[in-house]
Amino acid sequence: MKIAFFDTKPYDKPSFDKYGKENGIEFKYFETKLSEDTAELAAGYDGVCVFVNDTVSAKVIDILCDHGVKYIALRCAGFNNVDIKHAFGRIHVLRVPAYSPYAVAEHAIALLLTSIRRIHKAYIRTRDFNFSLNGMTGFDLYGKTVGVIGTGRIGRVFIDICRGFGMRVLAYDKFPARDLDNGDTVRYVSLDELFEKSDIISLHCPLNDETYHIISEEAIEKCKKGVVIINTSRGALVDAEALLSGIKLRKVGAACLDVYEEESELFFEDNSGHILEDDTLARLISMPNVIVTSHQAFLTEEALSNIAETTVSNLVSIVKNGQCENELCYRCGSAEDCKSGKCF
Ligand code: NAI
């Protein structure tokens, strides 16, 4: 089987080469992202392997199908960049639903601790032999209330870590997990209550029509003064303009962002020699209380290995059995996972 691999980075290759070789899959690595302009590159391949910022629009799907491409293997969990409805019945879409919830949850915590204990500032200061502590006062996590939006795989690991710090958890999920709410240290609440009572808010839900700009101007208005907002999920969960004005108004105490609404042209690339056109991102990055990482929460050795292993096993399964438990299927209901594999 031959797979055209888009948006390749050096850290992708070792694990995909290993699992590909073991299972008779040959990957052709392209550095370019998949888009309407590059989809022709997939001609002659059985499938494409794509990541979060590749464009898998209706037009791209049409081009892939015209060239006989049968599989779209997402090497990520989120699929907001794929027109699932258009793909239905025409091309199989497979994903990696979980590869290391620990990687993302631990990164969210790393951002939080860095921010509130001013580690990013301390690192720069001490390298310049500046050992002053002025402006470095942080706050304890112990006893604070953290609001967690989305209590799936990553949200639950994040909650476990927060409980280890002695924090109280207010959770919100469209589909609450029955076993999570203990009526005391972890409670499901309405979104409004979560906004009103949380010292820290962390986003762990997918991006969809309901969650788009879940952190909006109105939401920020409801929040406590000094709230810390962490987003390691998808950029468009946060209205970046509203966040920026919340920071300027001193309403938002800090923001930790691993994802950004307009990240697709910037993140994962070295733009250090270019003039940044995005004024909102430039202004956010210039703030002393904002930390931005470029969608790296997933990037651990364990996660990379799991991603490659599951992607390869998805492809093997769909080719051998005609079905795959990680297939995304529109008919099974609003792009939920297709468990039957029979409705394609
Ligand atoms: P999951 O599917 O296990 O959990 C998502 C949770 O969100 C579920 O409990 C679901 O019920 C809930 N949810 C769905 N719609 C909702 C709504 N309208 N309001 C509130 N909650 C809602 O997903 P997982 O593995 O925990 O991943 C969460 C998100 O993390 C992914 O959607 C993805 O966007 C992001 N992610 C980011 C990575 C990074 O490197 N920064 C890496 C992997 C995932």
C-alpha cells in the first residue's frame, strides 16, 4: 500500500517508517500541506495521511476521489478540518482517537505552572544573571477552583492532576460522565456557573458549531477578575480578539495557548525571519501574562509512537477487513465515530 504523507516534519518519519515497514506500507513524505493546490500530488497513491492543519475540504476530497485515492488517514484526534459529510460514501476517513491524553494534559499543566509561577520570566532573567524577584509573585494552586470544559480522555487526566494539587474542579460537558461528579471536589455545573466561579479555566472539548468561541466576550465578562485561561484543544474555541481585550482590561489574569484560531499558516513553521501579519497574535505574544506554544501539546515520544502505530493499524484494518473501528462516519450521527463500519 502506498500512502502520500502531507505536512511532514522530521519528527514524524522514524515512527511511521518503523510501523510502515513492519506492515507493508510505503509512505511518500511531502513537506507541503494538503490543499486544493497540492491534492494532485496524491495521484497514484492508495491513501493520504494528514494532520491538523491540512485542508480536507469538499474540493480536496473530489480531487482525491478523481485520482482513485481511497483512504484519508488522519494522524490526529480532531477532525474539524475534514468535510466528513462530503466524504461520506466516497472515501474512508480514519483517525487516531487517543494517543496520549497524558501528553496534552501534562502540557496544559506545564503552561499553567510556567505562567502563574513566572518560570518563563525567571528563565530569561537568570540567564542574564538577574536574580531579582521583583514582579515574580505567583499564587498557590492548592485550594483554587479550576473549570474544565470537556471531560473526555484529556479533560479527565487534567482533572486528576488538578486534584493532586488540591484544587476544586467544576466541570462542564455536553455528555457528563456519570462516575466523575463526587458532589464535593469534582462537580458538574452549568457553563455560566463554571465561568463565574473558576479561578482557572481549561478547554478540553472538540471544536464544533456549539463550541466555536465558547470563550467569547460575554463569557469573559462572566468570569472572575484575574481568571487564567488555558487552551490546548482548538484555537477557535477562544475568540482571540475578545481574549486580547480581556487581557487589556485586566479581566483575564493570564492566558496559556497551545492553539490559536488562525494558526494554520503559522504554527509548526519557522517564521522568525518574517514580519508577522497577524496583529492579534503579535499583541498576545507581546503580553507578559500570555504564553504561546505552537500546537506542541501532543509532542511526546510516547504520543508519536502511538500515533504512527494506530494510523498504520487503521489502514491495515480497512484494507484487510473493509472496516475499521476508528473510521469517522457521517451517517452514524454528526460525525461521531462509526462503530459498525458497515454504513460506508
Ligand atoms: P474526547 O472525545 O475524549 O473528549 C471530548 C469531550 O468533549 C467529550 O467528553 C465530549 O462529550 C465533550 N464535548 C463534546 N461536545 C461538547 C460541547 N458542545 N460542550 C462541552 N463538551 C463537549 O477528546 P480528547 O481526546 O479528550 O481531546 C479533546 C480535544 O483536545 C480534541 O477535540 C482536540 O481538539 C484536542 N487535542 C489537542 C491536541 C494538541 O496537541 N494541542 C492533541 C490532541 C487533542
